[in-house]
Amino acid sequence: MGKKKNKKNRIGVVYSTNPEYDYDYEQEQDQDALPAQQQKLRVLLDRKKRKGKEVTLITGYVGPEDDLKDLGKFLKSKCGVGGSVKDGEIIVQGDQRDQVVSLLQEKGYSNTKKSGG
């Protein structure tokens, strides 16, 4: 009985009177990362919800969150600016589109395109 199970992950089960009942927890399945050549990344300039400040937004990454964080860290360090990784997107401060596209293409993400205005 040393196992602690997170009760918040019990979707649809309120109570069971069966003493033999053991809830099957849904396991989060990590997506396998697509190879760099197959990633369809979009690099765009965004000002929405940022008080008019420009950020470079990289979207379209398919893979685990840890790999996305590593890629974000690489891009931020090479551009010499701050940023963050959240909701499956990489945010790099400032208008760094040209530099980000060239860095991603050097890293093997050949299907990277600038998007938007």
C-alpha cells in the first residue's frame, strides 16, 4: 500500500464499492520527436498580448517538451536574448526571424519557413 496515486487523474470515476476495484490510470504518452528534416517549423513575428513588444514565435514542433526546451535554449543563447518555451511554442524576444531561420536550417530543420508579415 506504499503507492500513492494522484486522484486528480481519475477521470469519470467518483466512487466504487467494489473492494477489488483498482482504477486504471491513463498514462501520458510522450510523442516521439520527428526527425529534424520532417519538422515543419514556422517562424513569425508576434505582438499580440505583449503590450506592443515584438517577439519571434517558433511553432509547429512535434516531439517531447524537453527537446523543445533544449531547442529554445539553443536559439536564445545564439541570438543573445531572453525568451521562454510554453504551450508547444518557443518565444524569443525581439525580431530575430532571419537569425532563427538560419540557425534552425544549420541545425538540420530544413523545412523551416518565415510566416506572417
